Amino acid sequence: MRIIATLVLTFTVFAAPLAAYGQNAPQLLETFRDWEAYKHNANGQDTCYILSKPKTLSPSNRNHGDVFFFVTSRPAEDVRNEVSVLVGYEFQPDSQVTVTVDGRSFAMFTKDDGAWMQSTADEQQLVQAMRAGSNMTVSGTSSRGTSVSYTFSLSGVTAGSNRIAGNC
């Protein structure tokens, strides 16, 4: 399952076009300090998102794989500011990931190598906190029982989220 998720992420977010399936590669709209804004059109429907990589990874002696924090909008599905985390390993089954922005914590549920917010209302509060904050920490537990933590800069998140709001 992890291999499939990794392949889907790679092809959907970063890879060259898949001509056989008629999909285009995402278009980098702009880089805003530590966040990048992208737009992707598949089957006539736009998806826009911003992403960032962590500034620090803990424990530092582990292979974390690729780690990304996303804020995504899919207007055709009436989805705005969907928050997610993708990592290069699987989280412990039925565990939670905690996102802390300047001392305020939010819980995310996990599935395989990803984590998402349970409610749209909490998601919007997290995005507001991110836009007002300066640092964000994401903490969880790997399927091997290792406690992991990632620190993200929030520099550029407001400009990036404004950009995708205007393009999707």
C-alpha cells in the first residue's frame, strides 16, 4: 500500500505528464519563501495546493523519506484549505498526529503514510493559525513505534494560500 501511495503522490504531484492517461504535470505557480504553490488540471478539474518540507526532522538518525505538509483546494468538489501530511513511511495504525502552531494543538487522524483533519471546522482553524503563526510542529508515531517530529516554517504560507485561492 505504501508503494502505491508513494507512486500516486510522485506521479500526481511531481512527475512528468502521463501521456497514456492524459494527465498533466502540476504547474509551479510561485515560491513564497518556504512554501510552493501549484496548480494541477486533471480531466478539466483544477486542484491547487501549497506545500512545504520540514526544516528539522527528529530523530535525526532515521530515514524519514519525503515529508510534506499540504494545504489543498479542489473547487469542483467544494473543498477549500484541506490540510494533510504525507511522510515516507507508515504511521502507527489508528494513531493520531498532533500539529502545534505557536502553542495551539490540532489532532489529525492517520491512514498509512498520511494524516488528515477529522472536521472541516478544525481544518479552517488550523489554516487560520498557520496564517497567523511563525512555526509549526507535526508529531506522530511510526508503524515501528518511533516517535517522530517535524518543524515547519510558516514563512510564506499566507501568500501561498492567497495565491491558490486566486487560481482555483
